[in-house]
Amino acid sequence: MANHPSAIKRARQNEDRRERNKTAKTRVKNVIKSVHTAAGSDMDPEALATKQLNEAKSIIAKSAKKAAIHRRAASRKISRLERRVNAVKK
């Protein structure tokens, strides 16, 4: 365990960041799952998936902006989701 005051503070900051990032990453995973579910649903998958995609893009971009996930990882996730939704539209 940290002994110096600066190391104690750093450990506390790291724990706070870890909790924030964990929340953001879980939210990203859940929104990705919702897009996949919407794309595979029987009820008008185009409209439902497009709506879910727009929400997902927003959440993923916000997570990248807050550095919970890397910006390139966010871009890759958005790109894959768009390809999935576009495949449903065809």
C-alpha cells in the first residue's frame, strides 16, 4: 500500500477513474448489444436498428471523449455497428 501522501492521493484518483471508466465501458457494451438485438429483431429491423445506432454512436463518442475507451477503438466500434445496420437495410 502507498505510504507517501502523494502516492495515497494517486491511488485514490486511480480508483475513482477506474470506477468511472468501468461504468462507461459497461454502457458501451450494453448499447452495442441493443443494436445487434435490434438488427436481428422481427419488428421493422431497419427503423429500430437505425434509431439504436444513432443512440449508440452518441454514447460511444462520449466515452471516447472522456477517454474511457480509445478514440480509435470507438471509431472501430461505430464503423462495425454501421456495417451491421447497413447489411440489415439491404
